Amino acid sequence: MEENKVDIENKRNENSNRDKTTFISITNSDNVNNSLGSHASNGLLRSENSWDEVTIIVPWGTVQGKWWGNRSKQPILALHGWQDNCGSFDRLCPLLDAELPILCIDLPGHGKSSHYPKGMQYFLFWDGICLIRRIVRKFSWKHITLMGHSLGGALSFMYAASFPDDVDKLISIDIAGPTVRNIERLANNTGSAIDKFLDYEDLPLSKVPCYSYQEMVKLVVDAYDGSVDEQCVKILLKRGMETAPQLLDKNGYHFARDVRLKVSSLAMFTSDQVLAYAKRVRCKVLNIRAEPGMNFENPQVYEDVIETLKQNAKLVIYIKVPGTHHVHLVNPERVAPQINTFLLDS
């Protein structure tokens, strides 16, 4: 299908009854075929192809994403994990109620979204709050619903705490709040993290590793250490890799994400900070913890955050399901029923 680009920035004030392309850029060329089938609801059908490519204009370039379902309704905003991309939800979205529109975005520096300009750092959690706010204000959304996995879940948590009156529902998958690090470890690693960031910033294109497709698949499978299988890696690589530039005269692929994202330690929190934000969350919360899931440095903080949320949030549903950290991608059928119930009935 030929790509039909529509600038969201310029179209946002037009009549809401216009064609669905008012809010999207259409392309289905990268759609992922999977074996999970479709989900029918009230006569509506959502298949693995029921999405359109989205372009959102931001000051440093664009934020790209995939809009699943009805383009005339305010969507659920879905945020992926660190160094993943919005393809992380490709196997979950077809299982969610077809009447629920979902906008899955590539965070800055991930997937097809623009990288930050040279000289800028990624302060992941703070940047994420600002990005969500930028999107919400751009489209004048109210009573928003956020769904996030890992980093995306932490960003959603932080936004719900920062703007407690604006969020209606929050879904977090295998994370409760921002990743917590020991303060001594943070202090000890600051200098090396800054040097590493500057080294990455000056890395010439000729030094960026180039791989064959099969080499890249194996590399990612190994790096995720059992959290994803080969099929899921191939889904993520649809947006996670790009062909090596012709000027390098190499046959193969690079990772599409910004290498500077590897320097993430400068954005970490202490447990006291996370709990202070947890006290501010007022919305309804669904937290899905995978077992064994992610191996946290301080696993008790997860439970502490859940208990703190219960003090002020309207509703807190905390469930555990068997699976890896990427359970929503590897075994989406284990989390889709709970998410549907939470979104439709709570």
C-alpha cells in the first residue's frame, strides 16, 4: 500500500467528522502476521492488521506509532519498554476489545521515532512524563488511560502521579514504578556513565556494528536472556532495525534505536522517591506482575509501591501471571482477559 502521509499537527483542529486520516499517517506495509487470530466484540473485528502508522510532530522531529482501531475516539496510550518499540504490543492489541482504540508509540530514540539531537541526553523517566504531557495537550485529551510495559509502565505511573486529576486508568505490566538503584551504586557509576554517553555521542557511523538478519535475531534473543523467543524478536525487529547506509558499502542491518539509550543509570530513582510519587496516584490501577518476570535489584520495592497505591488510588487490582518479563508479547493470552475486564468493567 502506498503511504498516505497526513500531518497530525496541521489536522488536529479540523472537523472531527472528517475521514479517519485526520489523525493518522496510513501504511500497513510492516504489519505483523501472527497466529493468535482476531478478537470480536459487539460485531466488530480486530485482526493483526487493524492498525495504521502514525506520525506526531515534535520539536526535535517525529514520534512514530501504530493506531489500533477507531480513529475518531480518544485512544488508550500504550508505552513500550526500554530499547523495545511499539511492536511490543503487536500480539496483545488484537486480543483487546475491538471497540477500544489504542495508540502505541515508539518512544524517542526507539523504533521509528526521531533520535534526540547531538548534545542532548536521555533522562528516561523525566523525558517520558514530558512526552506524554506533550501528546495529551496536543490533542486536548481528558480522563486518559495509560498502558505500559516495563519502562513504559514506569512512565505511565510517573505521569499518573504528576497529573493525578487527568488520568482515569493505569495499566502496568511487570513493573510498579521507576527502577530503583542503591544510592552508593548511583554515585559510584555517575562518572563512567557520563564518559560512556560522550563516547557514544561521538561514535562514527563506520563504527556502528552491522549484522546479517539472522545474526541480529540471535543477538537479541541472547541479550534478552529468555524473556523473548525468536518469533517475538522478529516482531520487535520490524521497527527495531534498519538497512546499513549505502555509503558504508556493507550488506546488513543496524539497530534503529539510539545507542545513547544504553546510558540509563543517570535516570534511576531511590525507593523513597518512588514511594512519594506512589502516594499521589488517584486513578484506577491494574498491575500485572509476571512470574518469574523481571529480576529487580530490590524486589521489595515492588510490593511497597502496590501497598502505597492502595492508600489513595480509586482502585488497585494486583495480579500475578506465569511468564517472562515480556509476558504481554510472548503470552498475550495470559494478560488480555484481565486487561479487557479492567478497561470495560471497572
